[in-house]
Amino acid sequence: MLQKEWVDVVLTDLNISTMDGEEFVRKMEEDPAMRAIPVLVVSTDRTDHRVQQMLTLGATGYVTKPFQPETLREELERALGEAHAG
Amino acid sequence: MPVSGIDGLLEEAAAEVLETTFFTGLSEGDGALRPLREPLLRTRVAFRGSPSGRLGIRVPAETGRQIAANFLGADAGETSDGRIAEVICELSNVVCGSELSRLEQESAFELLHPEIEPPETSGPRDNQAVRCSLVWKRESWRSGSNWSLSREHGQKDQGVNR
């Protein structure tokens, strides 16, 4: 889908059936055409290890489930703001 | 951590998940066991790390439909069985992650994909309860806890297995 149409931001779980979320973020970062798209990881895993790992790989932000809607909105705004500024 | 403390954490995790993500919560029910009036949907999610184990959820079909409708913002009557199963898998996933984070905040763990198990169709059960059980292995011992919540948001029915 990302190769066919532009999106403003991607939200991805780490535990998805078609591709490991970690692999997905890595592929996004490696693809010059997709690298500019901010990626928010949404996951139940709230360990510091995992959060740092995903941010290091290139995720723009990390939201742990369960979350309040305001938290997701704030993270989306921050990610979009950074993308437009960058 | 004592097993008695795990019961509380599991309930705490489920309550938070149900409230923030599925727009429902825990409350009191009668807990009586009666012949099943409807199938029980069953999902499980395994996790690897320290600890390793699995979390299972068992939901009466109609309760599952209501939970799915809440989650999707859809009409319960228009929610397909496939979507209900996906939502209960997600419920398992989020409760499991939330519980593990409470148990072992410093440990890395990997949740595998939630799986749907064959529904239960017979036996004396609490027809209004959602039941969640957590079983894990740590070296040579094994333990678990469970609780349930009613359709009108839950009776605790705690038990401990060693």
C-alpha cells in the first residue's frame, strides 16, 4: 500500500501477522522513498529495552497500549509536526 | 512475587485495558455455574522471555459481540464472527502485555500472535463471565491465576493453581 499511495503517518503494532513490526520499521527506514514518513509504534510492550530499540531503528514515537485517546492524538501531532519541520 | 499479588495485578491490568480500550469495566456478578447457554469463544497468546508462558481468555459469544462492538464503534448486530474473534485476540494481546509489564518491568519479552481455539459448547460455566487465566513457567515451577467478570462487568472469581 505504501508503495502505491502516500500517507502522512504510519501507525503499526509490533505484533502483526504479516510482518514483524521491528522488520517493518527497519524496511521503512531503509527505503529512501519511505524514510520521510513518520512511524508511530503502538504496542503492549512497555519495556525500556523495546522502546529504545524501536526509536533507535527509526520509529518517530512509541505509544503503549492501552492508551488514552489524548495520548495518541498528542503523539500524532508531534510526529506530523516533526515531519513537516524536517 | 507471591501468587496472591499476581491475581491483583491481572485484575488491575484487565480493568485498565477494558476501560481505556474496550469501553467497559469490572463489576460484581453472581458467579453461579449453570449449563452453557451459548458457546464460549477462546483465545490464547503465548509469550517468551522471563517469564515465559501464556494467557488465555474465554468469553461467552454474546459478551464477545458486545466487547467487539464497543472496540470497533460498530453496531453489535452488524459485527461479524470473524471481527469478533479478531477483537478478542486483541483483548488477549493487550491484557497480556499490560500484565507482563506490571510483573516484570525490567525484562524483555516477546508476545506471539494471539490464537483462536475451538469454542467450548458444554459444561457447567458462569454464563455471564469473561475468564482470563495466566500460566507461566519459571525454571522448575509453574503457576497461574484467574478471574472473571460478568457481562454487566464482572465478578471476580479468583483462584490460584500451583
